[in-house]
Amino acid sequence: MTKDLINTNFKLDGISYSQKSLVSHFKNNKPYHDFLTSWFDGNEFIIVKTSGSTGSPKSISLKKKDMISSARLTAKFFELPQGSKVINCLPIEYIAGKMMLVRSMVIGWDLNFFPISSEPIKKISSVYDFIALTPMQLEKSLDNIKYVKTVIVGGSPVSYDLREKILKIESKVYETYGMTETITHIAARCLSKNEDKFSALPGVEFFEFNGCLAINTQHLSSELIKTNDVVTLHSSKQFSWIGRKDFIINSGGIKINPEEIEIKLSKFFSNRLIISSISDEVLGQKVVLVFEKNIPENCRESFVNLNQYEIPKNIFSIDSFPMYNGKISRLIIQKNIQKLPS
């Protein structure tokens, strides 16, 4: 498998590197050096951390041959052959950043590093073939995204407002679905074509298990990957994402999906919002709306499309939403708003 770990045509910022010279290049960058040392150490597995978006991050083992298969599937699906000029602006500590490096090494791409920030391509000046972004990064990069031919966006749901903006840009933009256990994306929908449903990548099939999405893949060793995502399953190849089972609010015995409410409300507001809950003596949990920075005027007018159980009982604002690995930390927000006056 050694020859599969790095393509002889791999480049970093336009310069060719061998296995040895690449490890040496990152000798003073511990996260990259540690990952590359593990990548080339001859072991079958590599240890990666999950995102921690619904709890504490955990370490899991992934087979290197599965990471290689995932890289090849991405290159084939998005039509990114050897020599493609790509950008990485995601941290190497998590699977999305790791896989940008792995894909580049395995396929033989020219990988170019841009800042890991909310505005990573602010100083872009030439054309690139591919980039992976979080929704927040894409939102802040719309003026310059024309320099990138194919964009994948993931890590958290893309808002209604951002989807409307994507329809006006020239780049081809896909929202992807995946997780650490699936070694990033195994489904995608083309937002440039206003697609609503996620479609399976080749060799991937969807099932339902205990009310949540389960995934079978031909390119990975795992026979069945179980998730905590609630979806509407249209076929073994397509689904519509509804939300995380972990975030379901039980209010007076009624189960409420906060992410469904957020989709309904997001089209009315430019500032970020989430639906959360606080403790209630009668209901157990009551639905609340939390805005970032400030509460918009007449915001209750946006409740017109909500049913009686979805309407927030309280509205809060906090200065900024805490983030973890590019995702809003709902758990921290929920903990903080418990202390605010109702």
C-alpha cells in the first residue's frame, strides 16, 4: 500500500515533494508533522478525532486503505484529476482537513494552503479547481468564490439565505453530507441547481435504523454505519435531512426538532439564530429562540409559519455564538442561556 500513500505527481504550493521531503518540510509544524509521520508509519490504521459537535470529541481508528478509497471517490465524483489545483483552509486536526491533504497526496493534486479563518480566500488572485469550506467561510467568501470552479460546503447546514446567494454565483457549489466515521462526504446535493435532496455518491446506499439514517458503503470496510440523523428517506439513494436526534426538544411530551424550526425562520433574518431550550417546571423543556448579537425588531412576525408547539416561548440574544471545529456549539449556548432572565 506504500505507493498508494503519495502520488509522485503530488505538489504543495506548486512544488513537488516525496514522502521524505514532505515530512521534513513540516518538521516545525507539529499537527502536520504528527499526521504525516502516522500516515507513512507502515501501520494499517490512523487515529482521528471526531468533531465533538454533539458532545465531547472522541478518538477513533480509520483504515488508511479506506481513506485512500474515499479520496479516489471524491476525485471521481467531482471530476478532479491528477494535477488539479486545490485549496485547503481547514484544520488538520479534524477529518475534513486531513482528507484534503490525503486526497492531494493520493490523487496527485497541487495543494495550496490558505489561512484557516472565516475569510480564507480574501487574498485569492488566481483560479483554482476545488475548495472545501464551512458555511460561515463560504458566506464570507462570496465576493471571491468565483476564483474556484468547484466548492463543497459542509460541517453544518447551509441556511436558506446562503442558498439564495449561491444561486447567483458562477462556481459550482455542493452541500455535502458525511462525518468522521464515513471519512467525510458520502452524499451531496448541488446547491447551484437548487437541489433539495441529498444523493448518494457511487457505491453508497441508505437505510433506516431505529428511526435514523444508516449507511452502507462499498468503498469502506464498515458494513453498516449508524447515525443519529433524522431524515426523510426517499429511496436507497436519496434522502432529505431533518436534523440531529441529539438535539430533539421534549416539551410537554411533544418532540420538537429545532433544526426544522431554524430552516423556517432563517429566511427572515440576516443574523444567525438557533432554536434551543431551557428548563421549565411544567413542560420539562420549553422552546426558545437565540439570536447572535441582537434581537431583530418585530421578530415575532416570523412565527407565522410555525405551529403552536414550535413557537418560541422566550427570545434571547448573546454577543457571539461559540464555535467548535467550524460548527455552532449548541451545548454551550444552551448552558449559557439557562442563566439569563426569562
